Amino acid sequence: MLYSDNMNWILLVADVGTFKGDVWLALFLYVSIMVFAWAKGKLGSPEVAILYTIIMMFLVFYQHDVLIWLALGLYLYQTYGKEIFKG
């Protein structure tokens, strides 16, 4: 079996250089920096914050990648939603 659902993350990494891959990489970097900054402030130790960030990024980006698009959609709606529906 050459392809399985568990290998989706390899395809996402291999997609770098395309528009989708570049957007995915930018979202990954932005979210991981935000999670690390939050975790460092809450957990106190940079080592524990790095471990927490790695675990969260694996779970969110590679196991439940729909959550990233949902969060991005909610952010865009919160930021620009009122102007879109003003008419």
C-alpha cells in the first residue's frame, strides 16, 4: 500500500513551492510561534513550552488539519466580517 491517510503530512511537506504548500507553511510558522509564546508565558519553562508546541503542532496540523482552516475562517470573519455584511 503506497498511500494511506497516515501519510498525508508527507504530502503536505512535499507540497512546498506551490501556493497551497506556501500558505500551509506560513500558517504553520505563524501558529507555532503564537503557541510557543503563549506556552512559554503560561508554563514558565522554555523547554516545556517547546515540547508543548511540538505536540500541539503535530496534533493540529497533521492529525486535525481542518481546525486550522476553521480558526483562519473565524479570524477573518471576526476581522472583516462586519464590513462584508454591512452592504
